[in-house]
Amino acid sequence: MEGRCVVETWTEFGFSGSSCTPKIKFGLETEVFLCTGSDEVYVFSTQERKLTAVLQFPGPVSDLVESHDRQLLYVSCTSGIYCVSLPLLLSRASSSPADASSCPAELKISSESLVVGEEGVLSLLLVGSVLLILSQRDASWLLSLYKTPKQAPSSSCEMLSSFSLPLVSAVVHGDTEGKTGVGRRPVLICVHSGDAKSTSSLADSHFLLEPVLFKLLFGIDAALAKLPVILCGLPDGRLCFLPLRLPGSRLRVIHSLEQPVVFVGASVVMETGPGHAKCLVAVGEQGRVVLMKTDKGGPEGGGNTVGFIEGCVPGPVVCGLVDKHHLYYSTGSDLLVLDLSEGSSGRKDQERDEETSSKTAAALRSPASLNVCRVIALAAPEHNTSGEVQLLGLSVRGQLQRIILPVGRKDAGLSYLPSTQVGRSIRDLLSAIGDVCERASALKTAIKSKNLILRHLNQVLNVSFLLITSANSEEHLPGQEKQIRCHAMTRWSRLLQKDSLNLTCVLDNSSPYVLERGWTLSVTVFPLSYSSSAGGESCSTSFSFPFHNLPPGETFEVSLPLAAAGDSSFPMRVSCSLIFSLSRLLGEEETAHLPGLQSSCISLPLNTLTVDWLHALQVNSPTSQSSNIPTDGIQAFLSSHRTRCVGRGEGGGESASKAEQEQYSASVRVSSELLRDTLVLKSSDLDPQGTKVAPQNLCLSLLDWLLSEGPGGVKMGHHRDKIVPSSSVFTARGPNGDTVKLTAKEVNVGEEESLSTIEVRVESSSIAAVSGLHHAVLRRVQALLQSAPERAASTQRVQSLGLRQALQRAERLLQQIQQSRISGAFGVGVSTGQMTRSLLSVYRELRENPLLII
């Protein structure tokens, strides 16, 4: 096929899309009916080139069919099937007011035109006076036959019979949306035998098949009775047939395309023959094409069989139709044509049939492009006197277009156009240029969208590789920080006379990459200890904070509740991570077709923070330091144990008051020389212009550093003038409500050779507060030791300080703890109360006789 297509846009409806397959159908004289899946049917006049009427039905229209005399129009919608008289319809449209000449007449179809009250009808077909209705029930396809009235079109149809076919899978009409994005309507056509008598003029969806192929496909009974056969192409891929008016007939499967059937028709009509089609064509939604022909087995037609030629064309196939020699189909992005008459003439022997099959299969692999894009519906082709093929198509934008195909030429030489056709050739060329420009614009938009997706994915991969590389380098260089990390700050707040500890988490992007949409900051809080009031269980809480854009050098700050007043579940571990949802790479429409992508994500850990008791201290003014917060279950439990241990054997009220006044304590001793070196390093890191001379008062400096510095990226959010102690004694309130006191003083250790040390003592009436603060102080001292310069201590000095005896005492206490746990686990030799008192005494001895950190 040479030359270019001519595309003329007649009108534009402006609809954005439809929920089912649109349909175009030629009507009476020059009228064209359009069904787009809405509750309206459009009537267009090809002579006047305008929209003449709009039929409004009670529900969305699924299909329409015209009677053989073109006097009646049957339309199926959600509430049933309506019958409309076309002459009456056109007369009502022509009698519309004159001022509305530029607008189509709107005709509302009432329930008086309802002829079949069956709901859920998907496809219609009219064979003589029999109306066939295809619908879907819970577990089967149902084909119902109704007899249409001969007189009044508004009379109800009489049901004749019905046939059912079980579903092979749970295919619902609304679920048959594939790559085309619309619901696939089942296909209904009627096939007549070539020697039938009443086939002089065939309506749309009716085909005349050669008798031999008709007999081989549908059986000798239908061929002898010369009865029409109904072909059904189902969305589950099956191609079924039913001989009409044949006793004992039923729906049978003739073939399966294994994909929704888009089109079924007959083609390859010989010009010199009686006009019978020699090939039955079925096209699937994903591009599978099946041709059913007669294979000659020997002379005089003996031993004939049906030959199935299968091929695959580029999909998805949106719509299609056939004429005498060609198959036209649209993929949405292009309109293509296949020549089905390749090798159909010549000798009638087996060798010729094999050659014809091979040529036909080769033709399926090489369709010709007509350079017309975005066609979603096609009407039956027309041939004019000059041999041109005219197609009527509907574009995705709602444009009704006439597509004129070029005339094929046999000679391959140069062709010269007559002067009368020069203007037409220029018009054809301009039309083709406009169509190619529209197609190029659609491709440009698709390429731009894919480039944006690839750029976004590249940024995600860069961030992923950066964090994975940083995690691997931290194993070898623990002090190295990630370029994308989190740090936090604790702050007490009061709302509705209730105190609560909040955590402000800040995501710092120091990398050269932008964190675009799709990223989410995930923060998980996990208590390392748990309260007895919580039932002896420790649970984690996760918070998610999506953000849209975080350029390099900027931060993203979020706040979350950490604990309420009276909670003693400290320390708490805060794990921060970045999560990227893969569904954010695509749009909502693309993601809807990929349900598995919505739950797919990439999780990248950042860093882990620890909030301890020092972070949770509540600093109040001296007038508000006394608290009336009631003691919780932990404090009641610990108070009872203090009473039992200290007040054993004494009077009741007096012993209780003494127990309430008892203070627990724990201390940490650090070498003054070590503090001078490390605090000088710390002060020089914080203030480069600052002096490198050690502070005058190490006690105040140590307390200042303990309360202001936060190891691991967590700091206290109080004001500095409120938190810096004015003396070497600092008093605050713990998160459980008990008053705590931190004291720093200089102590000389050693008998022969004394060593100047700084002792930090923690005191409180709550053993939980003392234990938690002691652990927090040790964590900070351990972080301080990592920056201390290495030096070797002399053996004589170690002996003089009594460190060996301290280590031996610690080992003895460790053995005592292990023995108590073993005895308590097996219940041998010691009661629960005795084991508790033993562990408590060991704990107090360890805290009161600390090791010296030199």
C-alpha cells in the first residue's frame, strides 16, 4: 500500500475517557451512532458534518445494534435494553427549536422504550427477528435469545431460550481492564454458510463463509440445515460458537487465545469467486492473531481439515476490523494494516496450501503502519468507486475522524499524478504531517516522563550507595560520621498540667544529593529497660515523617513524644532510618496497574541515638523543685525493699520513716590529669580560638560537660543559664519524679603516692534514679576516654593505688552475683527475698567502691 493516509476531523466530543470499549456504527442513510460508555449515545450526520442529536438513557450504555431494515435501534444499559424508532428519532431531532441549530437536540429516552428488563447486559446481536444478549452471572456466561415484536417497537420482547458457559477464571467485566485501560466488551458476530438462501444483504457483524470451512468449523448438522452460527469472543480468551435454531445445540469452545478477544471477523474474499470469505480471523488484546482456513488434503477436496495459523503482532490491540483482503487494527499509538490475501490464489493442492500458510504467517510479522495515532474505535470500512478505502475512527480525545487509505498499485515504477489530484496530494501530505506531529508530541511526553523517572531513580541509587558505603566504613572507622545523619535534643514541656519529655529529631543532609519526594524519615523508639507497671514487657514505637524535598546543606526537623512524667523506662534507644517507596517513582495511574509495587520500599539505616537519665533530667527553679507526683509501682516496690532491708527488727512507724529518709548513692572517680587533657581537647574542638590551658575548677568543668555534652548526638534542650551549675553541687528532678543530686569534688587516692582525682557522686532516694544516672555518667566518661591520649602507667603506681585489690574485689562480687542467679533460677538453697537482699548488697558495694579511671 503506497501513498499517505488522509485524516479529516469531522467533530470533537471532548470526553476524557470511558469505562468500556467505545463503539461506532453506521445507521440510517448518512447517520452514525457513537457509544462511549457514558449514559449518552451521539447521532452524527456525515452529510451535514455535525452532531444532530444526543440520546440520554437512564444508565451507562454498553452496546447498541440496529435492525436489518434500519428502522429500530436497540441499546443496552445497566437497567435493561431499550428500543428506539429511528425515523421518529430523526423527526424529533429535526423539529428542535431554530435557535438551537448550532447545538444538537437532546432527547431523553424514557422507561416506556424498555423492551427487556435484564440487567448487566454486555453485548447485543440481532439475527433476523431474534435478539441475542450476552451477560455475565456469578459463575457463568449467559447467552439469552429474545424474539423481537413485529409491530410496536415499545412492546416487550419474548424470551425464547438461554445458554450458559462456566467461567474458567474469576473474570469480571470491570476487571478486564488490561493495558488499554478500559473494560473489554465481549464480541458477538453471526456467520452464515455460503450456500444459504437469505444472505443477499448482510448487516454489520454478519459474515458469509465458504461452505467447506463452515462445515469443518461448525459441524455437518449446521451446514446441512444452513443455519446461522453465533460466534462469541469472551474476555477470558475463549472463542465459542452456537448454531442458531438447531435442536440440542449448546455453546461450545472452538479455540482459546488465552487473552481477551478484541475482534472476530471473516476476510480473504476472492474477486472472481461468489463472494465467500475463506478465512476466519480472531485478534487478542495482547496482539495474538489466529487465522482459521481450509487445508486441502487431496484432489477434489477430499480429506479437508481446518488449519489454524497463529501469529503475534505488536500490541496492545485496542480495536480492529476487516475488509475483503485486509485486517486493520489500532494499538493506541499507531494504526496498522495486515494483508491477509497473500498467496490465496493459485493451485489447490497441499503444496500450495503450505506455501500460503507460510506467506500468511510471514505477513503477520510485518504489519504496515498507516501513521495514524490514538484511534480507539473503528467502524466498518467503505469502498468508493475509485477503489479508495474509507475508515471512520474515534480518537482518544473524542475526535470523530474519516481516514482515507491510499489506493494500492501493482506496478513498482514511478507514478505520476494527474493535475486534478495534485491539490489532493498536498492536502494528504499536510494531514499526514499533522498526524505525525501529534504522534511525536505524545512520544515526546512519554520520553520526558521516563527521563524524569530515571533521574529520580538515579538520585535514589546514589543516596543508597552513599549510606551503604558509610555503614561499611563505620565498621573500620567508628569515629567517622555519615553525610546523612540525625541528631536530637530533649526538652520538657507542660500541657494541661501534665509534664512530658519530647524529642526533637533533626535530619541533616550534608551529602551532595537532593532527597526528593518519596523519602520518609522513620524514627523507632525502643526502651532498653521497662517498667513493672507495663506488665514486664518492652515494646517499641515507630514514627514516620514523609518529606518532599531536602536539598544539600539543609535540615528537616520533627518532634515526637518520648515519655510522660513518672516514666522511668530509660535509657531509650532511638533508631533513625530513611525509607523510599518505589511507588512514588510512577504516577497514580501506573501504580494502580502494579499492586505489588505499592508495598515495595527501600530501607536505609542512618544512625542510632541513646537518650539516658541525664538527658531526661527536669531542671526547675528552687521553689518548684519539690514535687507532689505520686509514686508509681516501681517506687512502691523499691520502697518496700528498702524498708525490709534497713528497718528489719525495729518498730514499725519509726523504721518506715528511717527508710524513707535513706539515700542511695553511686560514684565515679576520674584522674584529674586525664580530665585536664581531655577537657582541653574538648574545649579546643568547640572553640578553636579558646585557650588550651586546663580549666581552673575541674569539678565545675566536669559537671558542665556532663550536663551539656551529649554522646551519640543527643543534647539537652534547656537554656544554658538554667542548666549550668553555679557550684559543684547540682540538684534536679528525674523523669520518675524523684529528686537527684550530682556532686563533684576533688579526692586524693593512694597511700604511698597519692593521685588527685575528681569524684562524681549521684545521690537520690530512688535506686532506679541512681542506677540510671550512674550508667549515664559512665557512658559520657567512656566517650571522653576515646579522645584521651594514650599513656602507660607504671606498675609501682598501680600497686600503690590499690587497683589490684579493687579488681579482685570486683571479681569476687561478680562470682557472688552469678551464684545468686544460678541458685534463684533452679530454686536451690536460697529464697527470693534472700536473693534480692544479696543482689542489693552487691550492688551497693560496687557503687560505693568504684574503680579508678586513670
